[in-house]
Amino acid sequence: MKTGSLSSQIVRSMTAVAFGVTLFVVVTSYIFYYVAFKYFWSGEACEPTLLPTGPEWVWLGLTTMATLALAAAVASRLSRRILLPLNSVAGAIQRVAAGDLGARAAAGDRSLGEASRLADDFNALAGQLQRVTGEQAFWNAAIAHELRTPITILRGRLQGLAEGVFPPGEAQFRSLLAQVEALNRLVEDLRVVSLAENGHLDLQWQDTDLASEAEAVADIFRESARSAGQAIEVRAASVTVSCDPVRMRQALLALLENARVHASPGTVFIGGELIGERCSLYVEDSGPGIPAAAAGEVFLAFHRLNKDRKGSGLGLAVVAAIAHAHGGAAKYSASERGGGRFELHWPACRA
């Protein structure tokens, strides 16, 4: 047992308490009998004495030693039970500080509620730290991977132009501009998702006509949809809702781009409605849809059902981020036309 440790302090304190109680009982007993014999039992044959006899000294010594030994044993056992989770937490903290994020503390005897709860709380904190650190490492790797492609293309094209491999012309410059725009979209998507994750995505709330916004976005995207063999049809209701129209257009464009890349040729519907206290905006295609087992993961950042598909994997994550920033959510469901329905909904009344 280390000198000055909590365990030794508990043992010494319990022993001191036991000794003090024993001494108090002995002293007060002698005072009681002295007063009783002197004032109340004065007619008794024996005379009171304050000094213990030899056998009494032996008895007092043995009982005191037994009491102290019992107190020390109980205190030692109690201290071990108390210190097990505390020492485990301390050791786990040192391991986490050294970089072992998988370190966990042992709760020990759960009858000691506060000590075991301390270990449980530390384990929950360590688990959260491990999860966040893992996500950060994944995000760093994914961001580096997504940025590498457009930067590599830009570098190769610019180097080719500088060395005369590619003749300068409108086609080359438009190709470079397209890569810069793709890079800009990627950076903006990353910014939106990151701000939303931290609760710092600022919104400019306005009263907005849902049908007008849907028509405006459809007009912008029709040419891109036509290149994929798709036609856009707007079925949004003409209702006034409260939202950030710029962010809603961004979400709707992301849904249309997702349909252009993944959906089959055909008609893509843009819908919007106000039902009770909930607003909704959705894009519905005619196939092939998403397996039910993967429906809950499509709005995660950098998630792709098909790893060979192009795209950053951020489009639907941006949709979910914008929906959450509005106090709502994004969801996927199978459509009656055999395809998928990607929807974001939010409260009609701003909280």
C-alpha cells in the first residue's frame, strides 16, 4: 500500500475513528460509574476506583486491538472496492492520452454507484472520442481523394498547354473551366456539410412560393437532364412556405443531379406540398431505385452504393444537411413508378 495514497488514508481514517470510539466509550463508562457510585450508589459495599485493575487493562487492550484490526480490515476491503474503478479510469486516461483510443475502464463492483458510473461515463466519452477521431480520419482521406481527381486533371491540362502538347483553344479552356467548377462545387458541398454538422449553417429565412422555386430550378437543369435522356416535370403546389430559398434550390439541384447520374432515362418529377404543419420537397424518378437495406445510408457523406460510379458522394449529404438546418430531415422511399423518391421535409412554422 503506497504511503499517502487514498487507500492508506481510508485505512488510517477508519482506524482512527475506531480508536476514538473505543476510547470515548471507555472514558465515558468510567465517568458514569464514578458519578453513580459517588452520588447514587454511596451505600454500596464496594468503593469506586478510577484506575483499572490488571485484568481490566488486559481486557481493554485486547478489545481495542481487535477493534482496530477489524476497522483496518474493513477499511482495506472497502478501499479496494472504491479504488478499483478509480484506478481503472486513471489508467485508461493515461492510455488514451498516449494515443490508445480503444482503452476502457472497468466499472468493478456496481453496488458503489458513483464510482461505477464514473467508469461508465468515461467509457462513453472514450467511445465518442474514438468515433469522432475515426470519422475525422475518414473525412480527411475522403476529401483528399475527391480533391485529387480535379486537381490532377487541371495540372495535366495546364502542363500540356504550357509545354505545347495541347493547342490553346476554346475547347481546352472550357474543359479547364468545367474542372474548376467541379472543384468549386465540391468545396461548397464540403463547406455546407461541415457547417451543418457543427450547427453553424446560417439560413436566410423568407416566405417562398414552392412552385415558383421548383420551376426555376427545373428551367436551369432541363438541358443537363435532356443529355441523360430525361425530362423534368414539375408537380409542386403553389403554396407559400418559410425557408431559405437559396439553400432549397441547392438541395433540389443536388437531387436532380443525383437523378441524372443514377436514374434511368424517362420523366423525373419535382413535387412539393404543404401538409398540416410540414413542408416537403421531393424528386421522383422511374428507376432503378435503391435496395431497401441501403436506404438508410444514402444520405451519408461519401457514401456510394456503386463504388464505380462517378461523383463525390456528397450530393445527398448536402440535401440532408440543408433539411436538418431547417429543423427537418431527408428520407428515401420507393416510388409507385418503380424508382426512388428522395424527399426533404421541414416545419412550416419557423421554430
